[in-house]
Amino acid sequence: MRIPGPRRTVLAAGLMAALALTATACDSGDDRAGGGPTASASQGSGNGDDRIRIPDDIKDRLKEHGIDVDQWKKGAWKNWDKDQWLSEAEDFVNPVITGLWKPERMKSAKDPAKTVSVQDAAADQGVSDPEPAPVDARAEQTPYHEHAAPVGKVFFDSPEGSMVCSGTVVKDVNHPGRSNLVWTAGHCVHAGRKGGWYRNIAFVPSYNDQGRTEAQLAGADASEVAPYGQWWADWASTSDEWISGGDETGGAGAPYDYAVLHVKPEQGTKSLEETVGNALDVDFSAPSAQDAGTVGAWGYPAAPPYDGQSMFKCVDEPGRLSLSPAMPTMYRIGCTMTGGSSGGGWFRVVDGRTELVSNTSIGPAAHTWLAGPQLGRGAQALYERMSRQYGGR
């Protein structure tokens, strides 16, 4: 497998090796493409300039909501009053606040726990398969950029404080070799039906590349924690179903719990794909659990017993999880990763190529399994719209 870009990644080889070690291991609905890609402020000049250049239509929209960008950057973003918490798909805004995500702030970010009780999951079994046996998460090899270059952490602010998820660099079909797209979970960018868009959303590829412990990271500088820089989301999209139905335990939005970010570097002009040396295709064929084969989930679990500083992975054969006969079936695998791994990609190898087939959405409080959405036509339409309208910006 030949990988474009300056660095070779062995993610596909690593997954296949994991498959060899775990031989006994561990129908998408036509969801409409909602939450169309929505705009925020563009980045600064790339030299540390903290000026914000906002398209006129976005400026007008912000004014309609009574938002002053200068005051926003000075701390007004901390106002989560209902009238200040933008929730509609077209209302996303994420002006860059240079220097906000300092190493210590990133280290202290919490996991946005999205757990569903066993009782809730079993309330209407539908076509659910038996609960899988737990699969112990294994630490990824370091340096991460040589073994899982597309994987990183997504940071954001919520009413509960600084939060963290996981994400994956994915290819941009309309901008080959120059993708600035990141795949993650909808609940990592939007609170669902009772809230709105989260703020200060940024992606850090190969976070803590050397896998240092929290103690070893004490006093670490930005280059140690974010070796390839910080990438702020200037456009975002998630499904209408997540926006209208998502909640603290996934809710009716869980089978549609996916999102795409378009990001730009806090400094510089090089694309994300060129910078990290790799990006993955997304598989929108929504194979049945029986036909999906073995998959691996990657992420940065942050809830105990993990601390969010290291990358882990689980490999298993997925089963089916049905939260309701009225909703699409989800994939479910055994895995002991906790919150913070949310949004992390699920990968499988097809004809020698590693492809993203789902992302972590929900799991039980006991942390014995994870569930992720099947990515069908709705997810594909959302992705293609993002690529077509905003990928080249």
C-alpha cells in the first residue's frame, strides 16, 4: 500500500496485524443529509495574526444574533444563555482565538460522556445481537504519526467546560492530496436537541506523538503536545437527526451521530493531509454487521482508568445494536475504551486499503462495548456537500 504525502503510515498494516492476533476476537436507513455545512470565521494570516476575517453574510448573521466578534474573543463565548447558544444548522460560528488551547488546557479537557444503560439498550432489542464480550483496548505504538497518522483529538468548549473527543483525517474527493476534512461524532460538535453548537473547536493530529505520561507532559511545550499544530474548524456539519434528536445518552440521534469538520491551521497554509502525510477514504456502503468483517476503533479515551493522553485501539467483529425498530441499526463491538474516544474512527481493510466505516458514538457505563452509526447515503451526501462547497476554502 502506497501512502501519499511525506510520511509513511502503517495504519493499514497495523490493523491487519491486529486482525492476525485477534482471529477469535474482538441496513442503513435513508437518513437525509441534514445540518448542511455551515460557516464560521476564517483564519488569521498564518503568522500569528489574531485578526478575524469574516464573510459579509456571516457577519450579518452574527449581528442578527447580537454577537460582537471582538467581545466573543475576549470571553463572551462563555455565555451559554439560551439566546446566545446558537443551535440551528446554519448558525455555526467558530472564530479563532489564538493561543486559547495551551498544552495545560488541552491536558485538562474532559470527556463528553455518552453512555447508554444496558436497560436502555435492551428496552427494544429489535435486531440487536447478543452483547459482545469486552475487548481490552491496546495502546498504539509510538510515535503515533508513524502508526496512525490520521488519528487525533478534537477539543471544544461546552457549558460544562473544556471537552475532548477523537477524530480522523479523511480524504477530500474534490481536493485529492490536499484534504482539510476531519471525521468525528455529532455530539463532539453539537449538543443535540437541548443545546447548540459547541465553541472553540480545534483538531490536533497525533496529539502527544511520543505517548508520554501525564506526569512527563508537565510543563511540556506546544510542539510536544501538538507536533503538527492546531487546526481550527472554520466549517462544520452534522446531521439534522442529531441536531433534533440527540441527547446525553445518544437518544434518537445516536444512529446519525457523525460530523465532518473543515479545518485550517492556526498558522501556515499547508493542508492537513499534506501536513500529517495521510488521510483515509470513507466507506459509505454501510455494510451489514455480518458483512463488515473485522474492524478496529481508534481513539484517545479520557475517562478512568485512562487519562486522555495516549492513543488506544480495539479490534473486533461487529454485531448489531438496535435502539428502536424505527431507527437504523448501529454497529457494536467489544471495547474497554471510555469517553474521549467518542468520534474516533472505526476502520476496516478492503482490498489492502484502510477505510473509515463508522465512528464511536455511545457505550455503556461499564465500558465493555462501543457502538457507532452505519454511514449510508445521508452521511455521504453530507460529506460530499462539505467537500464541494467548502473543501477548497
